[in-house]
Amino acid sequence: MIEKLENLPEGVIGFKIHSRLSGEDYEQVLSPALASAAEAGPIRCVLVIEEFHGMTADALKDDVKLGLEHLRGWKRIAVVTDIAWIGNLTNLFGWMIPGETKVFPLSSLPSATAWAAAPSAT
């Protein structure tokens, strides 16, 4: 399940992921929000992951599709989690994700949001 985060700085979108992601999560929440963000400019995103129990096959397909549709649109992705393996995989494979990616602990959500909103160094 995914829910959209509210009260973020202008130009930043955010989502809170808990439990298992489904194709409906992509269709109803992620796809519309990413399309709107991409129209406005580079995508700056905050992903809060408190618990994660995988993805359905439809969600995995939609994840790949969204990534390819917005391949050049990503500017910054802040992954906010205390789940060690998610942070480790993000750090290990972040170079494969267009734009900048950084992992923050759950206690640092305000810092993660500020980082996502800040101008890039490059």
C-alpha cells in the first residue's frame, strides 16, 4: 500500500510505502503523481518506507514502466527507511538510477525532504 505525502516543499513529491505494493498503487497514486511532477520539471521525490512486504507482479511491471517513461526526469530521490537491506541495496545500486539518490533514517525525514528540495550540486 502507498499513500501520498502532503505538505512537502514546492517541486517535491513524496510517498509512504507500507506493506505490499500492488498494481493499483501504481495506477491510482504513483503514475498520476509522477506524470504531474514530470510536467512541472525535474522529479524530486521522498520515499518513506516503514515496512515492506514486496510487490505484486503487476506492481513490478508498472515500476519498470514508470522508470522508463520518466528515465530522464529524475533529479533527486530521498529514500527514508530504517530497513537495512533497502538502504544497502539503494546505496549499492543507486548509480543505476538516473539523478541523485540518498538514504536517510526514518528519524531524519525533515533532512531528507530538505535535501530532495535543495538545488543540486551539479
